[in-house]
Amino acid sequence: MGLVEQSVSIYDLSEGGCFVNSPVEMTPSRRFDLKVDLPNAGWIVVTAEPVYARSGGFAVRFIALSDETRARLENSLRQLRQRSA
């Protein structure tokens, strides 16, 4: 199967995963690359694995993050938490 690029919205972003708001249905355990535009940190690409689906999207966990990607994600989330505190 070929690659499909689809714009999606994500919610509940954390170091371990997020919820993907998408009309595309994903099969649990089917890994794919997810590009995320982090505030103040630019784009990262993570390997994601769906864990459950519900109406309007699916939840994923991030797997096999590089040290650099993990650090950028953690730093961006820390900045967002500080702003909302």
C-alpha cells in the first residue's frame, strides 16, 4: 500500500502519545509516522501505534522516539504547561 498524507488535528498531546482527530480509521497495532508541529520547536516525526478508536478519531502511543525527538517534545510540553499555569 502506498503512503497517504492526511492533515489531522491532535489533542491531549503528552510525552507518550496523543489523540488524533481524523476521519481515517486506523487498525490497532498498525504503526505509522506522524508529523507534529510543536509550538516553538518546529516539526518532529514520531512513529505512532493506535491503541483504541472512538467516534472522530483514535488514540496513539509514541514508540521508539530518538533522544533528540523526545527532548524537543518534552521541552515544548514543559513550555506549554508553564504558560498555562
